[in-house]
Amino acid sequence: MTQMSLKPSEASTGGGFPRGNLTVVHARFGEFQQKDENGQPMKSTFAPNQGQVIAPKMVAFIDLASLEEEGTVFNQRYSVGDMSRYTAVNDGKVLQILDPKKGLSSNCNFYALLKQLIQVGYPEDRFGTDISVALEGLEGYWDQGTGQDNDTDNVAKLILPREIHRFPWDSQPVVAPSSNGTGGDVVGVAVGLVKELLDSGTAATRQQLSMNAFSSPLPESTKTSLMNLIFSEEFAKTLEPEGIRLEGELFVR
């Protein structure tokens, strides 16, 4: 270890802030409960609910992988609303809203993300109901806010796309398994990475697998295909002949 210089001219970029050229590697809806430093549900410090446990919220969990620093993945959350209004289905890919007369609230952070995507060129008619289809594989430049002077305080703090460099549907498609079983394709590479992860003794989660894939020396096009495959429903079926199954987000033998 060396002593750190305090000279601003010798500072380096980075430091864990999700800014720069990033790609969406995982997008799901789910429940989020704020917790304190002891891991207990956080209680409100504001009247009139002071001392009461803060209710969990429905959020969009979006993992952004850096295209500039291999192995760096930022876990972002964008609020959707009260759990009483929504139910996540299809492995968190789709939200069901309990009141069919109402849609997504225009006051939530997830709405701000979608609105910003459209502002920078995402065609609104390409949005369906599946968050994974809509966002996974999207590449672009991300930073706080929209870059506009009229951002509200809340929007100014959000990590949002400023430019889109590749749409999800532009990604290289996943290659099907080869008939000779050599594993010389994306599926074979992915299965091999799962086996390595299981043998390493590290928690074999899809998140860890995606980080291992992204930090590997593979070509960028292969990494993109791997990310799409790892978080697909078809991947679990691909692993069954190998005696591996997916329980939630954990790979087990």
C-alpha cells in the first residue's frame, strides 16, 4: 500500500458512483424494506408517524454494469409505489395493478426513469409490460438527473440515462446450444461459468454469475449475450441436463 496524495491534480476518476457508460444487466420489480444499521425495519423519524415502521415499497431493481470498469455493477432502485397497489408476477418481470382504472403514478421515480428514456430516444410504443424485455441490454451514458436546469430536487438526484447507445432489441441474440454438445457457444460458456461458480464455494447467485461473466476476458458481444441469457427463464431449463437447478436466485446441484 502507498500513501495517498491529497493533490487534486493527482485524483482518479470513479469511486463507486454510477456514472458513465453503463448497460442494464438485470431489471425486476420487487418489495423493498428500508432497514437500519442493525438490519431491522427502519422506523420513521417524522411526525405524525414517528416511531412507526416505514412500510415496504414496490420498487424497480435495476443493475447497471460499467462498460469502462470490468466487474463493476451498480445496484439501483427506482420507487414505484405502495405495496397495496401492486403485485409483482412472472419472476418480478411484470407488475399487476390492483385498481385497473389507475396506471403507474407520475410522481414515482420509476416514472421519471421511463420519461427520461423517451426523452433521449426510446420509442414509447416499444414499452410493453415486461421490465426485463424493455430494459435489459440497454446501453448508454448515465448520470444524475436529466441534464436540464428545470429538474426537480428529486429528479436531480436520480441516476438516469443521458444518451442511448444501444437498445435492448439491438443486442446480439443468444446462440442456441450446438448439436454436437461441444459447448462452443454462448450457452456452453454460461453453463461452464455456473459450474466454476459452484466449485469455487462462493454464493452461486445469478448476480454473482453476471459479475463473473462481465469481468471475464470474453468479447463484449459475448458478454452482452451472456447477460441476456443468465436472466432468462430458458437458462434454468438449459442447466437441468447438467444436474443444476435454480432456486430463486441461487444455483444448486
